[in-house]
Amino acid sequence: MALIREKGIEPKVVLYLEDPPDIDTLRSITEKLGCSAIDITRTGDQQYRDLNIAERTITEDSTIGLLADFPALLERPIVLHNNKAVVGRPPENVLTIL
């Protein structure tokens, strides 16, 4: 957040657990990131293991559906700016789109 504010930008924070992204938003995010949904899925998370996702063959559509249904599995933070996106880990990644 500090890196963003240092650039004179006041970020809009989306509390993804309270207001989870829908399927269309998740598709848009993966397109902007240039990655697949599994790339922004927290595969090391206990909930991921509990759902036995790794044991199943899942498609891009079903992965996006899982992220919509279980937003805690979404990698974060994801920063969107000027129709670009980046995963903010490490935080310096954010500078690439500002």
C-alpha cells in the first residue's frame, strides 16, 4: 500500500472475503495477469488440500469457479491499475504497473 501511495495513487481496497470476485471478474484478472487461474490459486493452503483439488483433473473454468466459491484460495494481493494487473508479492512487483 505504501508503494502505491508513494506514487500518488490512492488505492481502492476490495475486501475479497466480504465481496468476493465473480467469475467474470476472475476471468478478467487472469487475462490481465496473462496467467491461468491455477497460477493465482493458493495451492499450499489447507483449504485447497481439504477440497482434494490436486487429486482431481480440473479445467480453467472449474478452477475459476472454485476461486469464486472459495475466495480465500485466491492469491493476494492482486493489484489492478490502468487495465493491467500484477500479484503484489513481493510488493515491488506493483511498481511494474504504476
